[in-house]
Amino acid sequence: MRPADHFFSLLTALERAGPPGEGLSAHDKSRIAREFSRLITPVIGASAGEDLFYHTLEKAGNQFLRKIGAMAAFFLGEYDDSGMALEDDDWREIRETLEDVSEEIDIKTLTALMGGLLSRGKM
């Protein structure tokens, strides 16, 4: 099982356990944060990943699990336009995160991620 599969399985289990984003315990939030960080840190760095996670947690409300999963998928190159839906504010946050780390991450990774934004009209 790939690390991304473990993360998506965790999100699915939490969604099935109750209303998405509502009633998540501090322990559940901590688990999600750890798993998200483990996946995203190699792509955009620990600080940017943590900032994105907590910003999404604060803003997404009951859509948190769906959005954090879709964001992780985007950064891992696994975003599915037909099955995942991020809003313009989410794409803006992703773009700003990439702009913030642009000098710190691999240029090929940055180019691929910015290309993903551009192809979706989010630049």
C-alpha cells in the first residue's frame, strides 16, 4: 500500500464515522495532520504543508476531509477532475503556497504543479 492510499483510507474511514469535518476529535485532527505532512513535506516542505493544513482546517468547515484529500491528491499528481472538486479559494491557497515555496522546492516539481494549475485555469 502506498502512503497516499493509507492517507485516503484514513479520510474515508473518518467520513464514514460521522459527518465530514464535524466532530473530529483532536486525536483525529492530529492523525490527519501527521499523515498529510508525511505526504506533502517531500513536495512543498514541512512549514508550507503545515500552514496549508491548518488554513484548510480553519476555513473548510464540514468540507475539510474532502478538501484536504483533494489538496493532497493535487500535490501528489493524483488529482481527479471528475471526482474531486476544489473551489476557487482552495486553488488560490494552493497557488499562494506554491508561490511562497517556489525558491525552496525542486524546479521540476514546481513546474509540474504550476502546470496543473494553469491547465485548470487557476493561474
